[in-house]
Amino acid sequence: MGYEATLSRVETYFDRTATDVWARLTSDAPVSRIRATVRAGRAAMRVRLLARLPADLTGARVLDAGCGAGPLSAELAARGAEVVGVDISPALIRIAEARLDPALAGRVHFRSGDMLDPALGHFDHVVAMDSLIYYAEPELRRALEALGARTAGGVLFTVAPRTPLLMAMWRLGKAFPHADRSPVMVPHAPARLAALMAGAGRVADLGREARGFYISHAMEFRA
């Protein structure tokens, strides 16, 4: 499945099927034990990615690619960055706008659309947390090259690692039709990704977060 087809499926899922689920997951509302592990894992991954960036981002322009409900955009803005938060789901963008601290409103600009849109401009840093996890190698390389070409610094991103559990879930998911058009995560081996991007730039391994049902691996690409 190509980039555009996968993007359409992601939009359908988050904008029509899972909006309420993600709104609750990214809030302080009570959730199930399983979803609590996902919430904790995502919080830990935000900390890991932010640790790669300067503590003071004053004057920096940062793209939060696949910003969802906006928690990372808010943290980047709190460090002084001018943030563009883009997500394919208009519903999640509306939630992000409603939740943003008014004190940060002047530094965060939320938009609905494709994170690869050249019209978004150039950036000092890009963070794509759990927004590239649905793409196979050709589409992932295309996305990283497109983002890297417009980024002075690094493109921080995450992938679903090729663990036995995730590979079993991936194979099981591919065996059934997706009545709800939910996207399927595509597992990647970090070392293989580094080799894949060798001709385009450098890839650094930033480590993994594994909290119950949340397993994600952080990496950085520099064109």
C-alpha cells in the first residue's frame, strides 16, 4: 500500500472511528489498564524525544508531524519554540486547539493536512512521534527524505520495532479484513532502517520505550 492510500486509511480511522478513544487516552480521564500502559508509554516517549532537543528552543521553528491532540506541541512551545502542529485528522486538530493553554496560543499553529506538505515550510527540528508507524520501507524512506530536506537539524521519529509480540500481532492483523479501516503498524528493525537511509543521511538509534501494550523505538534522521 502506497503513502497516499495509507494516509487515507489513517485519516479515516482517527477522524471517524477512534476520535473519542484518542481524546480520552490523551486526557486525564480514567482508562482501562491496557490503555493506561499506552498512555504511560507515550508520555515516556515524549520525554525521550524531548531530551534530544535543546532545553531552550527560543527562536526555533519546530514541526510536530502527526500532532494528534497536541501534548507534544504544547511542551515544545513551553520551551520557547514556534510550533506547527499538523495532523491528518481535523477532529484531533479541533481537540488540540481546544486544549492548548492560552498562554501558548501565540507560539502554536495547528493545521489539518499532510505532514509532508512542502507548503508547511522549513524547520529547525521535526518530531514525528508514532505518526510514521503505519508505513512500509519505501514510504518511510520517502517521508524521511521529504522531511529531512526541509529541516536544518534532525527529524526525530518512532517506529514499531520487530519484537516477537508485535510481529505476531502484525501477522494476525493482516489475516483479517479491516472493517473499521484501522491502519496496521508496520514493524521495522532499527539497524535495517539505518542501512535503508544510508544514501540519504544518518540515522541514530535513540532507544526503546516498552510499557505494557505500548512498544515504540525512537530514532533520529539527519539528511
